[in-house]
Amino acid sequence: TSLHPFLAALPKAEHHMHLEGSLEPELLFQLAAKNNVTLPSSTDPAFASAESLHQRYETFQNLDDFLGYYYIGMSVLVDGSDFEALAYAYFTKAASQNVRHAEVFFDPQAHTSRGVELSTIVESFKRAQARAETDFGMTTQLIMCLLRHLPLSGAVETFTQAKDDGYFADGTLAAMGMDSSEVPFPPPMWKDLYDAAKESGIRRTIHAGEEGPPLYVSQALDVLDVERIDHGVRALTEGDDILISRLASANTLLTMCPISNVKLNCIPSIALFPLRKLIAAGVRFSINSDDPAYFGGYILENYCALQESFDLGVRDWEKIAKGSIMGSWCTEERKTQLL
Ligand code: ADE
Ligand code: ZN
């Protein structure tokens, strides 16, 4: 506990944070009122107020139970200014916890399906990114995630549009990822999409081994040739030693989210997060918040929760935070500045 001020002051990088997952219930209700979006409060009493929503977020059964709230929540994002306000609020919070570099996810298909243009979303996030750099000296990158519970065709369409708009080529989008329900959507389903991204020289990551088996992690590496794995926690908790050594020797970054894993019942408690195993096996990893507004903790709360259970030393934490910076997708020059 005495390390909390140290952990707060430590310069950090975050790699696994969904901008839509940083939508706090208070802003959610504000935007619903502004945009005349009707929340399903007649069928789900949790939508009665920000307080009841916060309460409901305490009892997610699993990933899909959370995702139901996540997709309803983000339906209040309509105007460009909503997306900008959302991103800037997260950057402000992250900067206050000494996040110096953030690589953030967003889910365009969940908005374009409601009639919001991809350019509206992206240009608004860009405005927030520019303000974060000016106001906090914080660098940020956008990772466009595609939704795995929807057909491949929609993902390909969104990817193609982003590519044709020049967002990958001009660096507006730093990488492509994939998220949403994991089982039963094994990585090989998305081979064509990932092949196309690779062919265009686009960085690739995917959520795998969160609820899904270690096999999904191996498949993501073998079939999709991803450069990073988001979560991957089950490779560790199931003790897939062959996969663990493979991740270690390939230096593949796992973007881990301990509080999220507990809240979504992927692990029973923070004490059972495989932190010591990650360190002992020499797997590269970073500690992240995933969906902080839904899981009740930003990056610092994740660092502190681990510290409560594992009582690491200052040197261990310096190594973890430094590892998060070195594992980032910013330029080498920026990494040097950050260290
Ligand atoms: N979308 C937002 N958060 C997610 C998570 N933890 N897993 C899969 N998809 C997500
Ligand atoms: Zn995630």
C-alpha cells in the first residue's frame, strides 16, 4: 500500500483501453439526454440512474453480460463532439495517473451501424488526441477494432473503408485489432482480413485467451500472424507451457487487464492473476484497464490492485512500467523520451 504514490508517479504506457469502455455512467446519461437517446430503463431497472448503473456494473456474469451494457452505453455517442469529449475525458484521467503514452481501441462498427460516419468518429478522436498532446504532453495512438460477433463481411467493409480513406497510411490509425465476444469465434475465421492487413503493412493485434482457450492464442499467432495479444490470460492460467515459452521467446506483448479479468469472471480474484508466472516465464506484458468505466478502475487502480496482492518491490514495478513503454508502438525516438 505504501507503494501507491510511487505507482502513481511512475511514467506508464497503456495499450489496452477501449475508448467506449471509458464512458462513465454520468457522461452516458448526459449524452443520452442531449441526443434524445432512449435507454432501455423500462425493461432493465439498471438504466434508472447513473448510480444504479454503477451498481449493476459490479455484478457482470461474464464477457457477454458486460458487452450487452457496453453496446447500449455507447449508443449515446452521436455527434463528433460526443466522441471528442469521451476521448478527452479519458486522456485527462490517464494523464493524471502519469500515463505518458496511450494506445487506445475503438469499435467503429458499433457506431457506423447507427449511421455515424467513420470520418466523424476518427476526426473527433484526432481532435482529442491533439489536445492531449498539447495539454498533457501525452502521446496517443488509435487502434481500430473490428467486431468478431458480426459477420466477416462487415469487418472487411470497415477495414477497407479505413484503408481507402488513408487512415492507416497517414498514421491516423496505428493498428488493427479485433474484440467483442470471443467464443465461439476462433481466430481462423478472420484469416482473409488479417492477410489483407498484413499485405498492406498494417500492425495487427487481437483479443484472445480472455474467455477463449489457449488454442485461440496459438491460432492468432499461427493463422493471423498477429504481433500482439490482448489478454492471453488463459494461456497462463491453464498452464499451457509450450505456448508460454513460445510467447516468451517471440517477445510477444500480452496486454493484460487484471481488474477486468476478475470483473468478468475470467479469474476468481486478483490474487490468482498469473503475475508471478508472467515474470518467471519472461513473457512480455503490460498492465491495463480495458474498460475502466465499467470495471471501476483505471490503469493506476490495476497497478495498485496487483500490488495489494503481490507486494512487489520498486525495481519490479520499474521494470513493468518500463516494459510497457518499450512494448509500445510509438517511435523509438519517443520511447527514449519516455524512459
Ligand atoms: N470490448 C470491450 N472490452 C472488451 C473485452 N474485455 N473483451 C472483448 N471485447 C471487448
Ligand atoms: Zn479489451
